[in-house]
Amino acid sequence: MIHHIAIAPKNFKVSHHFYTEVMGFPLVKVVKRQAMGGETAGWTKHVFYDTGGGSLFALWDLHLTELEGVEWKSSWSSGLGLPTWINHIAFQVDTLEQLEEKKQRWLAHGLRVSQVTHEFITSIYTLDPDKNMVEFTLPTLDLTPGDIAEAHRLVGDDSPATIPEYPAEMFEPAKRPR
């Protein structure tokens, strides 16, 4: 089990609002300390949110001397020159009703949502304020020994894929909040 994953947003306050109000993750812990290197290096807050099932998600609120006046990119995909859907984080829900509640919550906050039914999960996707893709996913099938055998076969198969991408259903919010 993963204890936590941490990211550094460009605007901490906007991202804190997104992860508490839009994603629905309760704030559970903040660690505020001087940065590595001591007082002259600046300071940080490591802010933790409960994502359920004993796992946490964390945001960094950075106040680092070495970043003063430096332009840096906070998107973990487009900041690296990749499409936004490549690097993403998926949070698990346990029922189809919970997945629908999350989708409706995102739509109520004015977010565009895509939904995809994969072979063994159904997922919804949107972007956080830094254009990082976030996902809620519902496992729909247990992985089998056949799935594991296929995984071992495919991991070394470098021939081009012939099966098309999964179709996505798009949901637009009724209105975008100002």
C-alpha cells in the first residue's frame, strides 16, 4: 500500500481548495518546517489529505529561497512536454454509486469529466488547477492468473498495438462557476 504521494502546486491555496472541496479529501495533517539547508533555505508546509483506505495525498506549500524568481512548471505531464493524460493519479472508490457521486461533484464545480470503461476498471477523469490529470476508479473485475500471464507476455511485446483506445464518454458541467 502507498502511504502518500506528494506534489508541488504552483498556487497552493487554489490547489488546497481543489483537493478539499472539489475532490472531497479531508485535511488531516500539516508539517511546517525549515527547508533542507536550514533557515536561509526557506521553509515548507507538507499538507496531508485523507484519500480513504489508509492512504494519504500531500501538497507542498513551498517558500524556498532557491525558487525565488525562478520559473518552474508544476504539471507532472505537460510540464515535461507530455500529453496531460500520461502521468496521472487514480483514487479508488468502492461502488458505482460513489463513482457517480464523484462525477456529479466535479460537474457541480464546473469541471469537464470524461468516463471510460476499461477491461477491469471504470474511471472518471478531470484536471486539477495545475493541469494534472486526476482519476477516480472503480475495480469491476478481479485480476486472474490469465491476466498475469498476459501481462508477462505483453510487457516484452514491442510490436505496434492493433486494438483501438477505449472510447470515452464526455460530460460537460451545466454551467461553469465564475
